[in-house]
Amino acid sequence: MRARRIFSIMLAALVLCARPVFSAPAGVVRPAPAFTFGGAGGKNSLASLRGQPVVLVIAQKAKAKAFRSQLGSLRNVYHDCASRGAVFIAALADGGTVPSDIPFAIAANPAAVAAAYGMRGDFLIAVIGRDGNLDLVTDKPIPGARVFEVIKNNFDVQEKARRELPKGPPPQ
């Protein structure tokens, strides 16, 4: 057990020190750390989801209060997010299953994913935009409407809005 824990910590450190496998597209300010997950046809990578928003939920245990609370709020917006192509991925350190009717893919190495995303407590949620930009990361459960808002107004939309702001002092 101790050797397995040491191996997990070493692997997580390696993931943090590794350079990104892919080059970030122009305009990506905060590229999301890469990871793999199970899916149809075997293992898939985050890079294979380019063009789709990703909701990543990380927790120590499937029964954690924050995790279950987040699942409840995501249930309310799942269909709206899915209609925009969102993919839901869970990384559970205890290896449990996700107690939800939302179809979650399961991250291959939850400890490495948690370390790569800087999880310090027992819960974290991240929203990754279509362009691979890490649009939102927080260690507190957030309303499902906020997750949908971030997906709807991903980084490309936000950057375009910033460019359209008038230059100079505000009008008098």
C-alpha cells in the first residue's frame, strides 16, 4: 500500500513537471493539463476532445458532500451543456463509481489528474473550453447555471468581447 502511494505521488510530480504534449492554439492563455480517460474504443486523451467543452469533476471519494452537491447542480443543466457538446469526466481517488445519471467518463489516473489541476482539498471542478483553455477552476461546488454560462461564453467569445471594447477614456 505504501509503495503504491509513493508511486502515485511520484507519478503526479512527473505529470506536473512534464511539458504539454500538444502545443496550445494561439490565444489560449491557460492550457488545461493533459490526462487520459476511459471511453469507447479504449483510452482517450483530453486533446482528442478539442472542439468540445469539458466539465472535469475531481474528488477524493464518491460519497464526499461537495462532490454529491456538485452532481445535484449539474443534473439541472446537463441537457443544456450536452446540447453544446460538453463532455463530463470524473476523477475519483477512491476508484468508486459516479452516483449520477449523467454519463461521466472516468479519468485513468485520478491522483495524477488531481495533482495536475492543483487540487489541495477533497474536491475540485474545472471547465475546459473548446479551445483547450482552462476557463474555470474552483475547489467549491458551483451552481450548474454557472457551469453552463462558462461553457456558453467560452474563452473565444470572451476574448472577442475584450477586443470589441472601445479604446481610450469612457465617454463623458
